[in-house]
Amino acid sequence: MGKIVILFWSFLLGQVVGYIGGALNSGSYNFIETTIVSLIAAVLIMIIGEVALPKKKKEVAR
């Protein structure tokens, strides 16, 4: 469920940044390109989150 939330917010915030960035640069807003870039960024963030966090070691009962 957490990964779906990350994808949703990445999509939403990516669209906002893409729209504002296009307006500030006097460029055009492209929905498809902005969607692809924001979702790729979300996947990279999820991968970094999985790799960067140390795994908890299981304690062996003695």
C-alpha cells in the first residue's frame, strides 16, 4: 500500500512541477513526458529506499 501512495504523490507532484516548469520557461506542458519522468523518479526513490536501509538481523535463540 505504501508503494501505491508513493506512486500517486509522485505522479501528482510531478504534474504540478512539470506544469509550473513549462510555464516559467515559456515552454509547453507535455502530460505524457511529465508522467513518465515522475514515475521513473518514484521507482528510483523506492529502489534507493529498499537498498539504503539496513536489514534487521534475526536473533538466534540460545
